[in-house]
Amino acid sequence: MKLSLLFLFLGFSLVNARHRVRINLGVSSSGSTFSVLDYGARADGLHDDSQAFMKAWNAACSSSGAVKLLVPPQRTYLLGPVKFKGPCKNVQSITVHMQGYLRATTDLGTYVNGDDWVEFGWVDHLTLTGGGTFDGQGSVSWPYNKCPQNKICKVLPTSIKFVETTNTAVKSIKSLNSKFFHIALLGCKNFWGNDIRIQAPSNSPNTDGIHIERCSGVNIYSSVIGTGDDCISIGQGNEQLVISGINCGPGHGISIGSLGRYQNEGDVRGLVIKDCTLSGTANGIRIKTWENSPGSSYATNMTFTNIIMKSVANPIIIDQEYCPYISCASKVPSRVRISDIFFRDIRGTSTTPVAVTLKCSRGVPCQNVNLHNVNLRYAGGAPAKATCFNIKASYSGTQIPEPCQ
Ligand SMILES: *[C@@H]1O[C@H](CO)[C@@H](O)[C@H](O)[C@H]1NC(C)=O
């Protein structure tokens, strides 16, 4: 394999001097490093480099030991949908050293069968790092996203997706203007994310920063997220998640949910969100569950602590009457059971008079919700208020607004 590659480069080198430089690069980076430039990436931002990336990944993945997939800096790579799949049988660890600037193809026709953009699947001990940028070029496709208006809609590609990976670290990367979600974790076990920078305009549809579903052992920390939707959204079937040191805004805040939309959803349990600042967001900490939920599930054991709200419209909100489309006339109450929820040391300003909303399900009222040291002031001057439905919360320490019962 290695040998035939070398011949390939020698072949090139006879033709043009620029490739001779690449031979040297190729040889010096041989062994456990696989550079996309050695696999034919043009890196000019114009020609599609997807095939080169896939070839480099496949070579790295079928190699052995600790391997590295290198995407060299100061170059732009145009990419359509790419899938980096494992298992990589003899590989101990695989590091994707992403130093370049990746630009997503804007032609939606290249994303067939619900393709996402860059997908990692079934890989163990993957590290994605290097300071590079994933530019989803979403502004071209946002007008085609009808999901905010219609329940049945075509979902656009997520920029970076992790499917059933184990022991994954994502560190020092940037994601810009995704077409749909920026980053999605599905069925991952043990995931560490830090120094992730995510940026999209406040009016971009469904550009959630990090969406997590059916995962366990996820730690996301020290990251800056500004989008048009949730900075972090925690879907169904998650357990043992710690989210800390997130700077969120603009966007819809940090959301648990929406839960209860589909049948057979998993429970969400064991969640800690701490040391976060939300600035100018629509919500601060939100738990939202659908009305008319077809199945029942639990959302339990969640602690939200040391959260600063700077001009947030709904700083604390439990909403079990989530119904973004108008067809909710039947009003069957949500069947997601919310319990053991702790809000501690939550302070700052609300841009609406109702700073705390606890709107629980008529069918399954919230159980054991505790607020300790809450200090949220309405920026408009009048005292902030709280509203509650179907809940008897407990309170300790400072309470501004005054508890509602
Ligand atoms: C609640 O969640 C935390 C954090 O994941 C965990 O350490 C703790 O054991 C959980 N408590 C219960 C009673 O399950």
C-alpha cells in the first residue's frame, strides 16, 4: 500500500515540481501520519476534496497503533458529505489533526439519503483537534429549511456528527454557519469536548450548537457558542452528562428537550450544568416536553448550578406544553415525568417580567423541584415574577422573584 503510493507521487513528480515538494512531505509524514495532501486533496477551496479525505481516513483506519489524519493548515478544502467510519481494528487511537479550513458544498443535491456533512461513526479513541474550522456555508440553504414552520420537513445536513463513537475527545475546533445542527452526538459513550467555538447568526434556523442524544458519559466544557437555536440541546436517552463553562449567546439557551415527541424515547437522567453564562438568549435553562407525547419517559436528577443570566428572556423555564406547530388543539398533557430538578445559584437579569416559569404537565405534575439562591431581576424595572402550573416546588436561600405559591 505504502509502496504503491510512493510510486504514485514519483509519477507526479516527473510532471511538475510542485508535486515534488509533496513527495518530501509524504515521505517525512509517513509512518503513522496520513496527510490528506498525500491522498490527492487539491486544497484550493474549489475542487471537491471528499475522495482524498476518505482515502486518507481509510488508510489511517486500516493501519495500526496510534495514527494521525492530518489536514494541513493555511489551506481551504471543499468537501461534500464524508463518512469517517470505524471500527479501526488494529488502531489504538486515531487523531484527526484538523488545522485547515473546511468548506461545505452548498449544492444540497450532493447530500443524498439524509447525509450529514462530516460524520464519524463507530470509532474508538478518536480525537478531533487542531484549531481548524468547519464552515457549513449554511446561509445558502437556510431558506430551504421549513422545519420551524412544518412538523414534517426535510432536515438539512448537520455539520459534524458522531455516531456511536466511544472515548472521543474534541478539542480546539471551530464550527461556522452549519446548515442544520453544528455538532450532533448520537449514541456516544464517553465524550469530552472543550475549547469548541460555534458561531452562526441569531436568525439562522435550527443551527443548534451541540445536540446530544442517547449518550452517556458526556463532558462539554470551556466553550463559546452563539447560534440561531439552542446552544446545547439535550435530547432523549441521555445519562451522566456534565456541561460546564459554556458561554452561550445569541441563541435559545441551554435546553433539555424537546422530549416526548416520539414513541419509545429513552429517559434523561444524571445531568449537571454548571458555571455557565447566557447572554441575550431567548431562554436560559429550559426543560421542554411535547404535549400529546405518544410514549412516557422520565427526565430526572438534574442540577443547574452557578448560572449567570445576562438579559435573558426566560431565564428559568420548564415548559411541558411545548407545541411549536398549531395542531395542538387536542391538549393531551405531556407524559414526560419530571423529577429531582435542582436550580442553585442562578442570578442575573431577565428581559421579560416572568423570570421563572414552571409549567408542568397536568397529567404528570413535576416532583421534587428545588430552587436555591435565585436572584433574577427584570430589566424593565418592575419586580420580576414567577408562574407555576402543576408543581409544588421547594425553595431555600434567596428568592427573587418571589416563589409562586
Ligand atoms: C444523579 O446524577 C449525578 C450526576 O450524573 C450522579 O453522580 C448521581 O449518582 C445521580 N443520583 C442518583 C440518585 O441517581
